[in-house]
Amino acid sequence: MLMHTTIEESLSVELGDNRGAIQDYNKAIELDPDDAAAYNNRGMLSMI
């Protein structure tokens, strides 16, 4: 599993930028379609 944008995702969430974090997770999934954590975290954010 590659963690391409983990820092960006965490920063976006910490800043309350859920849309930005979802975009970061989309990019992570694009770069590594097998990254189950990115799918999970994106899904959790989309429920907020």
C-alpha cells in the first residue's frame, strides 16, 4: 500500500476541509487503486 497524500489528507481533515480531504483521497486512490484505507477514509468523510 502506498501512502501518497497522507499528510495532505490529514491536514485537510484537521483544518475542517472535508471536501479537500475527499479530493486528496481521490488522488490517492488514482495513484494506488489497491489502497483500501483511502477508500474507507473517503467513504467516512462523505458521510459527514
